[in-house]
Amino acid sequence: MTADEITVASKRCAKCGETKAVSAFGRHSRAKDGLLYQCKECARERDRLYRAANPEKARERDRLYRAANPEKARERGRVWQAANPEKVREGQRVYYAANSEKLRERVRVYKAANSDKERERNRVYRAANLEKVRERDRLYRAANPEKVRERNRLYRAANPEKAREASRVWRAANPEKAREASRVWRAANPEKAREAGRVWRAANSEKVREASRVYRAANLKKVRARCG
Ligand SMILES: [Zn+2]
């Protein structure tokens, strides 16, 4: 009993009992009248209840459908997303919250695999957003002083030459700040400062002699008074 054509004008839904127009029913080629036994509305409700009761099976069925009908599935998804922007945003929020570790790891792996690309992307972005980037860096450093110190420590340990050169360049460009930073550090680390001074003087005896000579020449009276 196969019906290629719909043989009735209206039909009584076997589920809700209402008599509805043919357009309210889905097609079913193996039925005598060419229509499904229940109306679209009842079919949707049955589907909703089935999904609620069998979420795993429903997901699997969806997965199989998408695999078999990729184009249709994409189009259906696109239409649904366009009609439900709020739900899309909420879904993304929930997904990110539930998979933040996984997502961070994925980003990390991608960056590691595309370090050149990533570096270039960063460089271009920073060049185009200099002020924004500086402000963001400043806020991050203010909020994470411990992390920044640790990261700097690791960097200096891994790149002693570069760190020394960067420090030299910075001191040359910021002599006042460098002196102040040095003063603060010595006040906080008197023992280390004394030891560092001792090591430096031992390694730079010529400079020490020269500095001493310059100081004595400039402060002749003071030196004489001190020496009695
Ligand atoms: Zn119905």
C-alpha cells in the first residue's frame, strides 16, 4: 500500500484528535493517505519529550543526521542561530565556562605550533594598538605583580645576556629612575648590596682607583680634614 499522492483534503490527528488541513501533517510515502499519523505539532511535542527523556540518544541521532546531511545540518544551524542570537550568546558563555581549561590548552597548542605566525600577528596588533596594549600591560602588571616578577625572573635566567643588555639600555634611557630603583633596592637588600659592591670593586679595581682619585681632587679639603 504505497501512496505517491496525498489522497485526502484533511485528516484527523491520531494523537490530539483534531481534524487539520493536510499541510499540518508531515509526508509519509508508505502510509495509505501519504501522511504521517500525527500532526506536525504533536510530532514536535513527541520529539521534545523524547529529547528530554533521552538526551544521550538524541545527541547521537543528531550526530548521525549531521554526518549524513552535512549541508542541510549547516543550513539548519545557520537559520536557527540567526533566529536565536540571545540563545547563541548564552550557549557560548556556558560552553566557554565549562571548557575554559580545554580551550586555553587548545589556544596554547595552536600558538606553540604557529609561534612564527603568532609572533607576527602580535607584532602587527601591538604596532597598530600601541596605546591600548601599553594600558593593558600596565593594568596586568598592577594586578599580577607576583606573576610578572616570576616571569621576569624566568626570562632573565633563560636569557642572561639579553636581560643584561635590556637593563643597560633602560638605565641609559632612564638614568634618574635607574638611580632611584637602585637606591630602593639597596635599602631593601643592604647585605646583598654590600656584597655586590664588593664583587664589583674587586672586578673593577682600575675604575675604583680612578673614582677615588677624582673624588679626592674634587673634595681636597674634606679629605684632608678627615685624615687629620
Ligand atoms: Zn495532533
